[in-house]
Amino acid sequence: MKPIYLRIFDDLFEKIKSQIYTDGDMLPTELELQHSYGVSRVTVRKTLALLVEQGVVTRIKGRGTFVKNPCKATHNAIALRGFYQELNAQGKTPSSDVLTFEILEPDSIVAEKLKLAANERVYHIVRIRNIDGEPEMMERTYMPVALFPDLTLQVMMASKYAYIESKGYKIANSYQSIMPEMPDRELAKLLNVTPTTPLLKAISTGELADGCLFEYTINYFTLKQYSFEFIATR
């Protein structure tokens, strides 16, 4: 039989899943839980500590224990799925606002990342990615013009990966590095956050099945609506 603190955990978690307690609700106090379950304060605290550890609730000193508002969407950092495909599969509504769409000669970093000659040109595209109408991500991406000569603004208002696959290309790998970063005022305004709100910055390079590098992208996530999943294999 499960220890009593785990049985209380299961009961509280089921009440949260069934929305008896909903996002932002305060759970009963420690004393109320003691009386409700007929257990000691130590048992109640052990249960609440586990709920906090599992990300189900958050405890605010002097106020109480609250059901934690979960992220609205999950970003699998391993699976090679586009923004639209990923969000549609989760029942969310994705959209994109294209702020910049231009062709230019790459700087030395972009040229190196995409292994381009100095005279090769790239698309420079800046998009705001929205989930259910709320800005979640700013994406700055560079793509070789030679690979995608018919790329348009209209394409980038929808799914980039769907367009690439429609050209007969197979996306094979994405090399990513992820780090926290504070936004400047312009970026904070675009993502509707304050300049003191930390963002998650993800830099990625995409590779096709034939080894050709097709994109170099810098994303800034607000993490208001995304949580990240990483899968390690051997």
C-alpha cells in the first residue's frame, strides 16, 4: 500500500486534474488538510513539498499554496516539428506576424553558420510567433536564397517547415544551443513583457538529409505559454 502522503498527493492531484481546484486557486491550509485527512502536519508538509517539486502547485510565504498555472503548450526541443504542426497537435491556434522580409548579403557569422560563400545571399526574416493570439516568440531566421528562390512573404506568414518539405527536402537535424537572456526595450515591447522579464534564447542551425544547411535561427521565448521537453537517448 502507498504511504499516506502519496495517497493524499494522488487525491489532491486528481482534484486539480478534475478542476475542483483550478489554476490560481489556493489549496486548503495545512491545518485544514490535517483535519480533512486525519494526518499529522509533517505528513501534510511532505505531500505539499512533493506537489511543489512536481510543478503542480507553488507556495508563497505568508499567503498559502496555489495551483500552478501550467504552460499552455509544450515545445519538444528534440522532435523536428514546425511551430504550426506542434501547436495544432496540441489544440492551440498558432499564427505569425512577419516584421521583416528581405534579401541581403550575410554577415560573417551567418555565412559561417550556413557555410556560404561571401557573395551568396540570404533571406533575413523576423517573425513574431503567437499562440492563441498572444505573442510567445520572436524569431530571426536566415535562409539561403539559392535553396529557396521562390520563398515569399506569404509563405513565412504560415509554416516554414511545411514549405520546405513541399519543395521535396527532408529535414534531418537541428543543432541547438539554449541560454537565458534579458530583453532590450524593443524586444520586450514586441513580446509584451517588461525589460526585467527573463527570456529563453535558442540558437539553432537546421540541416537537410543531404547535409545542406538550410537555416540559421535565433528565437526568444517568453515561456508564458511554452514549456520545453528534452529527451536523452543512447
